[in-house]
Amino acid sequence: MNSKPNILLLPAWYPASFFVDQMKLVTDKFNFKVLLGQRHTFGKKSAIRHFLKRSFNYFTNSDKELFLQVDFSYINFSKGNLANWQISYLNNCFDKYLTELYAGGKPDLIHIQSLSDTAVFICNWAEKHNIPVILTEHIIFVRHNFDFFQQLKESVYSRVNKVLCVSNYVYRNLLVNGFRMKKVEIIGNLVNDNFVTEKFEKKEKTNKILFVAAHLADKDIDVLLDAIELLKSKHFEVYLDIIGIDPDKNYQIENNYQYNLQEIIESRNLLDVIHLKGRKNRQELLESYQNYSFLVSSSLSETFGVGVAEAIAYGLPVVCTDSGGIREFVDISNGIIVPIRNSQKLAVAIEEMFEKRLMYNPTEISERIVKKYGVHAFRKKLLRVYDECLNDL
């Protein structure tokens, strides 16, 4: 009996439920090792200080409970021979570590989940050992600087065997930034439909709507608060629950501004209509959708919009801003799309949705998205992509 192929999974950050959930879909077919890497950047002066203190470590590794961790140092703003020597030295460190990790062997496939600094060395190692590499891009590319290392990092897009984009929005972003890629596929994202009921019960009219977010960056929450404030001033009865935001936590948004949402809601005199429900575990969140009339999203940018997609999968229509990735699955059949940063149009759309919410067939809108992105559908996509890359060698 043949053993299962081995995949080295390289996420850009941890924790991230999306790559863990995707991995679990196919563990019956593949063995996985999860490697998380982090680059520690030093300027020349700080590097010299650490060298003198003998506290400079170019490469360290450790085993965590759920993944493997590597930390490596890089002296920035170095040019010529020093830069090349650093890359060569780190290549050797990764080569030695990965060779020992696989007991002299190698994985059959490498899957990078969003471009990272560590991907540079993983790609170098993969090319040396003739290992196919897939890169799934979940985030929008933004160039914060351009130096020797950034140049190496950006080259990963053209070096991997296949780039999987979660949406056309992400793909266009890469093309606009001038990246040339060998093969590209729009794969979407996994939508957890494990708790979708076979038949949706007919809802009673409720004035409760839902907003879901694990953070506030790019969610443009002030626009949503403005819209609710407008509706309240018109004596329109609406109650908004926010799940995922801790009422006692300060969140960092634009320009490092510390933002306490509970205090902002109180200062706007909206405590009677907006309620922070805190965090819920995955199952609690998914099963809570049935308590609401629809979901609202005010995001500036969503590379896919898993929260919006899950709401639809659980029978809710949506009101959301034109934030990018949601165009893959939101249309007039399941929701209303409004321009970003327009609180008046968002308020009007919320009113309109209350009038037409019962016109949407929850079973139909759920089936459409589950058929394309649900657990069964996404597993088939992932297995096909893995098999194609393995067979192309």
C-alpha cells in the first residue's frame, strides 16, 4: 500500500482558521507539516551591537504544539557581496533544517498560503530539489518598500508552479502590479457549511441585523455607525448586533489610532440599538445567523469575504459595500451592493432590505454558494489542484 504524499504547508501568519480548515479537508489523502517563518530585520548599526553582545542569531528553529517555527535574521540595506552572502548563508540554513526535518528526503509538494518572507528560501530549496510549489494568495499586494530582499520576495509569484487567487479582485491586483505568473486559477475560499440545515424554517419578522468582524482594520465601522445613526434619527426601528469585537479591547485602525468601539457607540448615543456580542466560537457564530434578518458589511476591502459568504450559506441575504472579492458571489439574487464610504446609501440599502428581505428564498441562496464554495466543493478543487501539480513533474 502506497503511503500518502507529503505536503509542506507554509502560512504567512498564525493562527488563521482558513488554512487549518482547508488542510483538514484533505488529511485523509495527504500528510502535512506546517511551517511558520518569521524574518527579524536589523539595520547595520543594530546588527553590529548584537554581534558585539554575541546575541545575533541568523537562524533558529523550534517545535510548537501545532506547527514548526523558524526565525531568521536579515541585515537590511545591505548591498552587493554582503546581501548575496546573507541569502546564501540562509539558504544553507534552510537546506540543512528541511533536510533534517524530512530525514534526508523531501516533501512531494509545497503549498504557500500568502506570500511571505520565508517563501523566498522555501522556493530556493524547492527549486534545488525539484519540488512543485503552489501559492494561494489571500491578501492584496502592497509594496511598502523596495530593496534587495523585497525584490527576491516579489519574484516568488513568477517562480511557483501555480498561483491560486481567492478572487478576481486579488488576481487583478497582482496583474496591475506587473507580476507575471506561470499558471493562475481563481479558486475562491472555503465556506464552512457543516451546520447548514437541510430546510430553513420560515422566519418571523425581526428588526435585528448582524455585523461580523474579528478586527476593525479596513472594516470602515464609522460608516456603518453613521448609517445606523441616520436610521435612528428617522425613527426607523433597527437593532444591530456586532459579533467578534471585544467591548473591552482597544483596536488599532488607521494611522495607529486606538479605537474602543464600545466607547464610540456610547459617545454616539447608540447603546440602545447597537450591541457588542463579543467573540463566539465557530459553531456558535454559524448557528447564530438564524437569529437575524440579514447581514451588513461596510468593508473597504475584502479579498473574498468569508463572513459575507457564510451568512448567505446560512440563508441570510446581505447588504454590503463594493469591497472587491464579494463580487464573486453577491448579486441581486442574494443581496444589495452599495459604494464604499457612503453612509447615506448604506442606510437606504438597509431600509430597502427590510422591505424585501422575505422575498429571498434562503434555501436557494444557500444552495448556490454551498455548491461553489462549500466543504464538499472546495475539497474537490483542492484535491484536483494538488493532483495536477504532482502529476506535472
